[in-house]
Amino acid sequence: MGREKVENFSFIAETDRLLRDEGLLLVSEGDDGKPNAMTIGWGLAGTMWSEPFFVVAVRLSRHTYKLIEEAGKFTVCLPSKGMTEALNVCGTKSGRDMDKFKELGLTAKKGHTVDAPYIAECPVHYECEVAFKTQVEKGELKEELESRVYASGNYHALYYGHIKGVYAVKDAKEKLP
């Protein structure tokens, strides 16, 4: 399934809808060379510093946090129809404990512009290089949000991924949920 580079925000409406509904797949690979996918429901795609960015939130306790720290790169993949099981597994299981790609029959492909894998079965993916990172700290977020989102004290790192390319298969919009 060939991919073509598309305009950075060609799939912004679909990206936003999927973030709020089924979720997206954040893919990274650390020093061990093993790809891992994590379901995300929080993120922002837009413009920062006059450049295209995708901001993702990753809890410090997640395996993905370690991988992005090692690599400094990631992809964000829009799932195709029928990927509900992959979204469920990638949102509930840790890559420390299982090879999600093997277990789910997913195919990892190297990015076109960054050295990070994407999921071949996903019709659209963003390729990102970390340009900035910050961490949510106790007491810095509005109390009503902090008490609801961080009751356990498991905070997020926010990675500002400079979008280096967005790639899609032909008829990608028809393949999305």
C-alpha cells in the first residue's frame, strides 16, 4: 500500500474527531529497536513557532515515555476501520510486557522523513521529531483539572513533535472510521 506525502493539515478534522472518539496510535521505538504503539486520546495538531506541530501527552510511567526519551522521534497514526482491538490492546497493555505488533499482527514500517516506525495498516500517519518537552508538575494545573486527571499523581510529559511529514494512502478518508 503506497503512501504519498500530503499537506500537513489535510487530515486535521479526522485527527481531531478520532482523538475525541476511538483514539489514535502513538508509535515509538527506543534503543532496543522494538516498535511500540500506545493509544492516545489527548493531543493537539497545529502551528507553533510558525511550524506544524503535534503535541502528545505521555504519562511518565508509560513504556512509551522511555522510548520517546531515547529516540526523540515518534509517529501518530490514524487507525483504519476495524482496528478496535488494536486500539483497545494498545490502550490497556504495556509494551514492557508484550510485543503488541506481533500479538496484533501489525506491520511496522520505517518513517519516510524520521527514524521512527509507523503502522502500515493505518491509512494516515504524522512523522514527528521532538523539538520541545515539558512536564506537568503538581500544583501547576488548575485544581479542578488536576484533582480529576492526576488524582494518582501520575503526571504527563508533553512532547512537541515538529511535523516533518504527513503521509496517506490513496482513498485514506474512506478507510478511516
